[in-house]
Amino acid sequence: MAIVTVFLKLFGLLSIPLMIVSVLVMVRSIGRARRITQKSLLIQICTSPAFLILYTLLLGVSVAFKWAVPMVMIGLGIGGFWGLSTALSIRDREVVGTRSVWYLWLWAGSFAVTQLMALFGTDGATAGGLAMMCLSMGTALGMNGSLLFRRQLLLSSITEGGSAT
């Protein structure tokens, strides 16, 4: 049993730099003007809570409701406002924008902290890390939800003969 524990801790430690590398790759692609599609925004909206649920199940630790809900609500507000900072425009009848990557760094940081707490801390410390992940999930939901709403408004103004700015 001790070998399995050592293997799982080693695997957990190795997952942190792999996740950071994957975030770096995403940061490089997000920092440029790209198409913003309904499908990609919906995938991101669904992925954030799914990942948090999966991670909670894998760790066997849950966040207290009294911490999770406020953290998600704060994240929704932050992300919603941050989504407003992305300039959207129409190019060749498609919505394009240059998205900010800060929420990816927030998510990566909260994941790394939670992973380290799960490896070396108590269940209470791990639950604290999951509360941070609730904040980053809320931020991702708020930002992508804001972009989805603004994208739809922009497309509807085009179909009604409005301007494309």
C-alpha cells in the first residue's frame, strides 16, 4: 500500500508542471484575435463545473456550502465584468475578439494550490483549495457567459441592420 501512495503523490506532483505547460500553450493561442463561437463558449461554461465536480470526487473532499456559494458568486461578478473588457467585432460575418488570459492563470494557480494541499495538507486545507477553485470556476462562468450574451447581442444587431462594432 505504501508504494501506491508514493506513486500517487509522485503522479500528483508531476501533474502540476504538466498543467502549467498546458496553460502556457493555451495562453499563447488566446492572446490573439480569434473567432468567438457559441459552441466554444458553451464548452468552456460546461467544462469548469464538470472539472470541479470531478476533482472533488477524486479527492474525496468537498467544500462547505457556506464557502462554495459566496466564492462562486464573487467569481461570477468578477468574470462577468472582465468579460465586458473583451472587445468584440464582426469579421467576415463571424464574431472575433482578443480574450484575456488572466482567468487561466487564476485557474492554474488554484489548481496547483489545491493539488499541493491534497498531497501534503489536511482535508480542511484541501477544502480551502477547492474553495479557491470555486472562485476560479465562477470567474470562468461569468466571463464566458458575459461573452456569450454580448456575442448574441452583436449578431442580432447585425441581422437587424445595425453596426458591427
